[in-house]
Amino acid sequence: MTDHPPPAAGFVLTLACADRPGIVAGVSRALAEAGGDIRGAQQFGDEDTGRFFMRVVATLPPDGEAAVRAALGTLGAEFGMRWRLSARGTPRRVLLLASRFDHCLADLLYRWRTGELRIEPVGVVSNHPRGSYPALDFGSVPFHHLPVGADNRAEQEAAVWRLFQDSGAEFAVLARYMQVLSDDLSAKLAGRCINIHHSFLPGFKGARPYHQAHARGVKLIGATAHFVTADLDEGPIIEQDVERISHADSPADLIRKGRDIERRVLAQAVRMFCEDRILLDGVRTVVFGD
Amino acid sequence: MTDHPPPAAGFVLTLACADRPGIVAGVSRALAEAGGDIRGAQQFGDEDTGRFFMRVVATLPPDGEAAVRAALGTLGAEFGMRWRLSARGTPRRVLLLASRFDHCLADLLYRWRTGELRIEPVGVVSNHPRGSYPALDFGSVPFHHLPVGADNRAEQEAAVWRLFQDSGAEFAVLARYMQVLSDDLSAKLAGRCINIHHSFLPGFKGARPYHQAHARGVKLIGATAHFVTADLDEGPIIEQDVERISHADSPADLIRKGRDIERRVLAQAVRMFCEDRILLDGVRTVVFGD
Amino acid sequence: MTDHPPPAAGFVLTLACADRPGIVAGVSRALAEAGGDIRGAQQFGDEDTGRFFMRVVATLPPDGEAAVRAALGTLGAEFGMRWRLSARGTPRRVLLLASRFDHCLADLLYRWRTGELRIEPVGVVSNHPRGSYPALDFGSVPFHHLPVGADNRAEQEAAVWRLFQDSGAEFAVLARYMQVLSDDLSAKLAGRCINIHHSFLPGFKGARPYHQAHARGVKLIGATAHFVTADLDEGPIIEQDVERISHADSPADLIRKGRDIERRVLAQAVRMFCEDRILLDGVRTVVFGD
Amino acid sequence: MTDHPPPAAGFVLTLACADRPGIVAGVSRALAEAGGDIRGAQQFGDEDTGRFFMRVVATLPPDGEAAVRAALGTLGAEFGMRWRLSARGTPRRVLLLASRFDHCLADLLYRWRTGELRIEPVGVVSNHPRGSYPALDFGSVPFHHLPVGADNRAEQEAAVWRLFQDSGAEFAVLARYMQVLSDDLSAKLAGRCINIHHSFLPGFKGARPYHQAHARGVKLIGATAHFVTADLDEGPIIEQDVERISHADSPADLIRKGRDIERRVLAQAVRMFCEDRILLDGVRTVVFGD
């Protein structure tokens, strides 16, 4: 017998809807009536698109989650909201896709093992065989060699899609996966497939951006993490960063420096996704930072 | 006769209080009932200090401000809040203090003239005469030469304080004002006096930090904007930034590079203050970014 | 009567030529034989273009300069060098061109007055009248209002060119001068006219790059200083920098943040030019940093 | 039979000596007479310490290395030089020391495997057992568990020193090795032992710097790579970098963000060492960048 209440648990609530008065009041009342305590929150109304976005970190008593879900069901219908309530810190199931260059894949696996990224890899897909990654320890994560060529693209993508569904993946990461997804697969994965582009978009598109950067003589190179859309280089941007270079850097140096930026930018985008910080706003993203 | 309602005006509301459930719900209900529309907001509960902070940008109908003030009066008493509601974009009255080096002063004046900073300088105080600034155009801003020495410090500070009060200044900026304020004046200006420290605190304190940085052989130098407290180098930090240096940089080079960082960091801190983005949280600050 | 030799003076020597063995040996021997002492130097051979670049800071005795010039005359002919020897710290004569936005102009003038930039402005040219800059103090620098329209472009450019020559300008700076130079004037000013592009090239070209950046939803914006060529956005890049932005930044916020980057990037490029740190390498630049 | 000469090979020459005229001339003549071709070089004279530093990348014909070594033997004696000539790109033998946190160790091993860092790990030393690193694949690199306590410090350090010598290590890296080296071992490894300090020195010294940073409310955190000296926090600094943080970051967040900076800063310092870019200049370093 004890006087202490059962411990409150942490939740993250995100929502998006057309902007109009009363959204924050409605949501915060629903949380308060369920015994919730808001620990931090951010709201943003986009004057261009007329959309409103909200992210709340709150604690809820043991019976609070059901009450909040019920209230949000009503409120969500009234305001036409897309909302998501999830236990804070729950690992998000992810399917990782890679090709020959494995620095991003290795980095994500390392950050997963250290607990730095709250992901749960449910599979690694590559168009190269397992032997291409002698130094990588996939542990119990299933590896799928799905080679792809001009004649089997549709079948290979169908296999990827089946894997995504069967594994219960919540999102996919193209960790330097050097295949362009079809419009069909891009559409199926809309808003839940993150790509790392090895360039500071909209700077250098197409092949070999570091060689392009060297030829142009730029003084900074960068990388871009974005959601995949049918138009590969035009998906909503999640995160970008740059690194300073000089005349003395060869294309090989740029590629080496670029690897570091790519790792950092992709890991940051994945972390933002896992913490429910990214909300789609048309062709752009709202990213609620720390 | 017209169907259009009078235009809604923009307001910024900030508040701080001890953390407990219901704050956001109470505030957002007050805003909603007054016809307000939240355009953006941020909340943060500090688990260390047990304080809760909130900043809201909202539009209000013409009669909304009074209603919100009334509701916040009640709510504020209930929750023990410190709150502030102000029309968005209203210039904040500022008293600028400077000494021999005028790069920060010149920069603030320039950003005021371009409208980049929403400040209204109500006076410039210097312990050097007007003629020390031949290239600066103070326009209609009164210039006050208040020399200071060992024997008149109390009188000089009393004059500064009178100027602050008489001019209706809302805050003061020490734009490389090289005099240490007394504990008494620091206390009077608590939370409304911003200093730029020409070092990346807690790195190099005391005199000639760039010479110290050169002697130590560091690879980055920085600057720190903070609120003034009795202990000059220990006030709550608002903003910091750094710049890369190399072995080839002399102390003179560091001073030159430092000037740029100082300008940038101070201007950023002033802008954050004017936009009501800074809230005091004990010895630290909560800065709600863009 | 004294035993002390007359003081040695500082010089900067820069040179570029086709790469082949013996360049550094020849140049350093010439300096040593003239009694010079190398204080710092950098060399770079570009494997793509086959060009070799060198910058030396050296002290020379009073009669040393003539000796070095003679030796470099011979050596330069042998190696097909372009070289330049100049007293270190001599202000470089510059013609400043501006349009409506004066933040870059104001910044350059301020850095000139403080001695931070070793320039000597020999004139300010604007297509707007003097009254457009009420807060700017040009001191004794002549102001030239040279309006330009569809029907007088050639005449206006001829006037600019005459001013450049008559004033003895060594280089020109387009400090947000919003007119595209003709191919003819660009050619005349090749390698000695610096422009600030209000975008992170090759990112957003054309008009209103900050609006383009906002529409695309990028997470960093930047600016680019480059030499002017006939193709406005494609001149050799001297310096670039970026600033982080967020979904909450409006185009107006981007323009404000962009002003800061533009000032910083342009001032850095001008400083590099004045210190003879920039050497043209085809469509790229070699910039020998501090 | 062929017309082609045997291919020239790349070398890096570094040297340091008291500054006086003729050093560059002497060295470049020695290289030219041996058939060398300078591809890039940097020189720096420190006016504070009176020391001169030089780094040259040059190609040499097959018989050129012996000739250069002979000439530098003579020249080096004349000028009192410390010099080093090595084949460019030869992996440098390194002994890695780690404790419980393995993010830096994992990062170095990964960059070794990808060829990004030209190192050859000759051993991993830890005061924790092999089983502490289940996810790390050391391949053929010997692992040495050398536990240390109050009663066996001298013996453990003697074992480390024997390993260093027996393995032919050229340098050691303390990859978050949480033991303070004795003055004796520090002296033996002077100039060839790199430590990563999990703070932006001279900011937060001592234990738990990220907790100190959080308590102080700083807005940027950083890391510092430096050579080990008897005074742990005061060794010559090689590289530093920072990351932006906010009020919302807990100490745990700072530790996570700090890991990234530590990895990046340490890897950069190791790369600079392997490329012979770091020269000791008293309590500071000269680092000849790319």
C-alpha cells in the first residue's frame, strides 16, 4: 500500500491542420483534463500555406493516454487534424538501404548500438552482396541482397516494398543508396523515406557533385537530407550543413570531407524524425528544433 | 459601412512561473476567448529549476488586448506568473553605453537606422568626449559625456541611472563600455542590461582576452553576450559565437576578427531582447529562437 | 653615428606561372641575395591546370626592393611569370559602386575608417542620388551619381570606366550594385572587380534569391563574393559563407540574415584582395589564407 | 626499353629552426638540385618565439631521396634544424588507448578501414576488458587489457610504454582514455601523443565538463585535441570545434552532441599528424592546413 501515484510517462504529440483560432486551447485543455503536464512545446503557423503545426512533449498519468486519444479523436475531426501521439523514446523501426559506400550505414548502426539514435533497424537492403561490407557487424539485423538492373527494377522495388511492410518498418533511410526510386515507390513511402544527397541542394544536382564543386571552385561544400519524392533532388529538405574547403582540396579531398558532412546531416535528420520533430508543410518541412 | 472586421494586430506574450499542469491550457483559453489567433509559440519546462517558460505570438482583435490583460491578471495571480504582453514590432527604448572602441556602437546605430533592429536609442553615454567618434552620426540621439575616475564613480553611476530613468529606457546595452558597473547599479539594471564580453566565456576572463588566447594557442576565438550582474563575467549568457584562427594570426589579427564576432553576437542578443525571446532562468537564460 | 642598420621593410610578393621545377629555389635565392628574410609563404601547384602559385611575405633592406625587382625581371621572363611586389600594408585604391541597399557600402566605409581594411576609397558611384544615403558620411570621398537606364547604358559605363582610370583605382567593388556590367566593362575590369552575390552560388541565381530560398525550404542561406566576368553568376569564387535558417523565417527574415552574411563575405574578400592573397587560376581562385 | 623516366614519388618535408635569412633558399635549392618538384609548401616565422617552420610537398626522382637527405644533413647542421622527410601517404603506426566510452575508438577504426585516415593501428590498449566492446571489430589489431588502479599505476604505464616501443608505434592517441598519464610517461611521449579533451579549452577543465557547461548555461559546447603534457589540460592545442546548444538541452543531450564533436576534432587532429602538418612551437602548435 502506498501513497505515491503511479509514475507519469512521457509522450510526444504532433499535429498539423489548417490554421484557425482555438487549436492550442483545445489541445492543451485536452491534455490538462487528462492530467497531462506540458514539459515543452512549439507551435508554428505558416502564413504562406495557411497550415498550423504543433509539437508537445508532455507527461501523462497511466490512464491519461486513452483519455487524450479520445479527446484528440473529437478535436482532430473538428479541426481536420493529422495527429500522432507516441510514447517518448520508443525506438522507431527503420529499414536501411545502402549501396557500395557504407559510411552512412556504418554510422547509423554505430549510433543505434550506442543508444544515441532511438532506432530499431528491421533490415538492411543493398544492391550489393553481404561480402561488400566485411567490417560491418549487422548483429541480428537481417541483410537482404536485392540486386537491381535495367530488367528487374520493378521486381526489386516490389521486394523492397514487401520487406518494408512485412518488417513493420515505420520509415526507410536511403543511406547512400545509389538507386533512384520509381515514382510509384516514392509515393508509397511519401513522408517516411529519408535520403542523403551528397551536395548542398539546390547547388549541384546529378552525378558526382563533389567533382562539380571542385570544377566550379566553390569554397564550401555541403550535404542535404530530404524526404524522397518522385523528383529526386526536389524533396522537402530536412537538414543541411556545410564544410569549408580550399583551392588545395582535390576532388578526392572533397569526397572525404563530404563523407563527414553526409554522416552528420543524415544522422541529425534521422534523429529529428525519431523524435517526431519533422512535419511536412507542402514542399517544405517544419522542423521543431531542440 | 463594411463587412470587414477591423484588422487584427500582432502581440507577443511571454511568461514565467513555477511549473505545474494547466498553464498552457489557461493561457491559450484566455487568448482564444479574447478572439486571439496563435501564430507561433514555444514552451519549456526546466527540470532543474522547476520553472516554466512560454512565449506566444498571436493576433488579437481591436478589443482583444484589454480582455487578455484582464484574464492574465487573474491567471497570473493564480500561477504566480511574471508576464508581459506587448505589441509586436514596437521599438524598445535603449540607452547605449560605450567607451573608446566604437565598432559595436556603430553597428547598433547602423542596424537601428536600417530598421533591422527594432530599437529606439534614447541616449548614448560615454566616458569619452563626443569628439572621440568623428565618423559616427548620432542624429537626434542625445550624447552624454560622463567621464569616470576613481573619485567620481558613484556620482557618474548616479548620473547614468538618472538618464536611464528620465529617458524612459527599457534596457541598456554596454557596447564595449569598458567600466565595471557597481553591484548597486548592476542590481538596479538586473535583467535589462546587456554586455558584450570580448571572449568566449568561461574561457578567458579579465583583461586582454585576445592576447591570452594568442598566448594559449587556441584555434577558435569567440564572444559572449550576457546580462550584467555584480560578477561581471558570470552573468546569464544570452548568445555566443566563435571564429576560426590559426598560428599565423597575431594578437592584432585576433582583435580584428574579434570585432566582427562581437558585433554579430551583440546585435543578435539585442534583437532577441527586442523580440521578447529571452527569459531569465536563474543563472541561465531561456532563449526562444526563431 | 650608429651601428644599427636602417630598418627592414615588409613586402608581399605574389606570382603565378606554368609549373616546373626550380621556381621556389629561384625566387627564394633572389630574395636571399637581396638580403630578404622570408616571414611566411605559401606555394600551390594545381594539377588540373598545371599552374603554380606563390605568395611570400618578406622583409627587405632599404636597397633590397630594386635588387629583387631586377632579379624577378630576369626570372619572370625565364618562367613566364606574372608577378607583383608591393609594400605590405599599403592601402589599395578602390572604386565603390552601390545601388539602393547600402549595408555593404556602409560596412566597407566603416572598416576603412577603423583601419580594419587597408583600402583607400577613391570614389563612390551610385545609380541613385546622394540623398539616398542620408546616414552615410562619405567624408572626402567623391560621390558620383551616374543614373542608368535602357537608353544610356553604354555612356554610363564609359563614365564609370573613366572614373576608374582617372581616380587611379586599383580595383572596384560592386557593393550590392544592382546593375549587370556589360561584357566590355567586365573584360576591362577582369580580375580587379569584386561582386557580392546575395546567394550561395551555384544555388539560387537570378532575381530575389532569398525568396527562392524560402520557397524551396532550404535550411541554410549564404552569400558569395566573386570576380566579375561577363557571365554574372559564373565568375571565379573568392569567398562564401552561410547562416542557418528555419521554417519560421519569412523572406524578410532571410533578407535580414542575408545582409549580415553579405557584409561579412564581401569584407573578407576585399581584405584578401588587399593583402594580395587571391590569385586567379582559370575559372577558380587560389586564396592563400592567414 | 622505354623513353619514360621512372615515376617520381611524393614526399613531405617538414622542418623547424631558429629564424634567419636563407632557409627557404637553401631548402628549395637542395630539392631542385635533387630533381625535386615542389607541389605545395607553406612557411611561417613566429615573431614571438623566433622560430621558423616549413612544410613542403614535393615529388622526387628515384635517386632523389638520398640526395635530399644528404643535402639536408649538411643544411640542417648549419641551421640547427629539426627536419623530417617521409614518403607521402605512408600509413603512420599508432597505438590507440581507450576506456569505457568507445565512440572515438570506433570512429578511428572505421576511418582506418575506409582508408580515410592513413594510420596503421599496431595495438589497442584499454583499462577495460575486450568484452566491453562487443560491437567493435579489431580485426588483426592486438587488444591489450591493462587494468590500472592506485597500486599498479607505474607497472601499467611501464607496460604501455613497452607496447609502444615494441610495436614500433610512431604516435599514440588517447581516444577518450580516462587515465591521466604520469609526468614520466607524458615526457617520453612528448609531441607524439594526442589527447581529446571533452571540452572547449580553456573553458571547462576537470571532471564532467558537459555538466559544468549545462550549469553555466553556455550556448556553445566544444572539444579540443591537444598534445599530452604533464599538465593534462595545458598541452599544445591542435584542433578545436564547437556545436550550438540551447536551454532545452539536458546534460545528456550535451554529452550526445559532444560525442560528435569529439570524434570530428580527434579525427582531424590525427589526420593532421599523419600528414605531417603539425609542428610544435613552444606551448603552441603550427598547423599547416590544406
